[in-house]
Amino acid sequence: MSHLATVKSQLKSIEAIRMACRELGVVLREGGRARYFNARQSDECDFTIELPKPHDRYSVGLKRQPDGTFALVADDMVAGWDTKLGRNYGKFKQEVSFATLRLEAQRKGLRLTREMQPNGTLLAVMTGRF
């Protein structure tokens, strides 16, 4: 049985999403359908995140919302999501946030580095002339 969920978020920049997917080792494709455990169920999406084997029969969808942000659409009961995207998509959201910071730093001529803390928190360090 599938447990379909739409995850509200502040995902705005497709470039930041693309960078996050690259960092996490998943593939972002334009268009497509989010694929769920129940193979008869799927949703048309603006983008899809393809999971690596052995979970490659499933995908996460990104649907553009009226306010321009993207919502994640997925089957929450698919085992293995958390290995790539994190529990409740935490790793994914963290990487998108870091990528958004990196894009903004580049735009301002600054340098952004990451320091992973022992507790799993990502510390972003921005340097340059402010």
C-alpha cells in the first residue's frame, strides 16, 4: 500500500535543487512522473528525482506551486529514501539550503565552505570582503 505525501517547503531555485541532487548522488530530470510503491499510482511533475538501485523503480516528484516554490511529492512508505534524501527529506533540504547559500555567495564574490559537525549539522562558512 502506498502512503502518498506532499511535503511543503521553500524550495525555490531549480539550480540549487540541481546542485543538491548532484551532491547527494541522485539524478534530477525535467518532467516525468513520480513513481510510487503501487505501480498504478503516479503523478505528473515538473521535475523528478531518480533514486539509485535498488530503489530505482521509485522516484520523488517536484511540483511547482502557485507561489513559484516546489513541493516534494512522494510515497513515504518506500524503504531506502532516507539513505539518500534523509529522514523527512532532511539531507535533501539541507543540501538545497547550502546550494542556495553557495549561489548567493558566488553572486556577491564570496567563498562558501562547508564543515560537517559531529552531530550531522552542516556549518556554512562564508569568507571574503563583505
